[in-house]
Amino acid sequence: MVGHRFAPLLAGFEEALYLPCMPILSRTWWSLALTSALTACAVPSSQGVRQAVTPLPDCCRAGHSDSRQQAIVRTAMNLVGATTIESQGRRISYDCAGVTRAIYLAHGIDLYSESSADGRTNGVGLIYNHIRKNGRLHRGPIVQAGDVVFFDDTWDFNGDGLVNDPLTHVGIVEQVERDGTIVFISRVAGAIERYRMNVAHPHIHRTADGRLLNDYMRRKHWRDGEHTAYLTGELFAAFGTRVIDSPSASPATR
């Protein structure tokens, strides 16, 4: 079994790590078709028109990350490729929000704290509310490694068949590339992987010379409306910078 063990500080959190954000996409239309067989990735059809996406031409530029933020990024990088996460021999049930929470927990920060699961708020919403109280929500143009990145409308969370579902996916920024493309780490289809997003060019999957700007984040459905968004840049909601007041704990290891 491929597993990753978190530091002992996660003991007691295993049963509470899972609140679904239902990651549902893969990187190519061929693999999109294959994901239809995964029950964990099943998505109701969606209709309705999402508001037009406005490019953010000044975003993004890399900001300074201190040693604690860099340690969080190293923990996320260490989990790329993982299909399971273990704590003291117990497998953690996880999705995008649970993985993001677990990475920060390895450094003594619980992104679910000061929030309550009321049945209407998923794990992504809990993280969003936590950062709103303990950090800064923003849309660039300066983005730091270790920032959290939020997405809307990646699946039909409320089950009404409309594209009206805020805060349905989350990941951790690894780096900002020279052209402004964000590289972030998240659990999407079946493992923790790297994905890309360029909010200055949100509607472009690949450039003419083959550079990947935006991964697919929402699975295409035959009943989707004409203006349904699928790319990371189109579904982007916000960045979140968590204020870190104390030194990091020992990070997770393979």
C-alpha cells in the first residue's frame, strides 16, 4: 500500500478530517471520460449560466514566503502522488479539503477551527471561514507559496442542477511561474497532484506553443449550459493567506 504518515500531532483528528468537496476532474478530455466510472467523482448535471469570468491581467506575481510557509509547501510537495494518507497507522479518509487541512495540521494549524459543520457548509467553506478570521482573502496580484486557493462551481454541491455552488474546491499554492501561472497542489481525481491556473488568461487551456495555463477542474456533462466553465482560471474564487504566528512543527514525511 502506498501511504504517507503524518506527525503524531495529528492523533485524534483522523475521524474529523473528511467533509466532502467532491474533487471531480482530471487533466484531459480522455481522462475526463474515464472518471465517469468513479462513484466518488459522480456529478449531477448542471444548467444555468455562470457570470462571465473577468481576467485578472496583473495577476499573478510571487510574493515572499517565510520559512514557515516554505515548510508547509514542502509538506504538500512530499504528498504529491499519494493515494492514501496515514496517521499512526490509521488511514485518513480524505478529499481536497481534508488533505489541505492535514497539511496545515502537520504545522500546528487547524484550518477547520473556529468554524462549525452545520450540514450546509462543506470542508472548503470551513477553511474559507477560518482564513477570513485568521488571515487575508484576496485575488492577487501578489501570491505567496503556501497560500490556499479556492474555487467555485467545480461540482453541483447543492444538487439543484444549476451552476451556483460557491467554494467547492481548494488547494495549496506551490509556486508562481514567471508568466503568472499558479502551480498548486490538491487532491482532485484519485491522488494528490500538481495543477495549473492562469487567471490572466482564464479561458486558455494550452497556448499555441503547448504551454499549459489552466487545467480542467470541472467534468463536462452533456446537459451543461453554453457558458459552463471548466478550467481552473474560470472557476477561481480567491486566494487565502493564513497568518502564521508560531514556528512550524515537524512536517509530514513519506
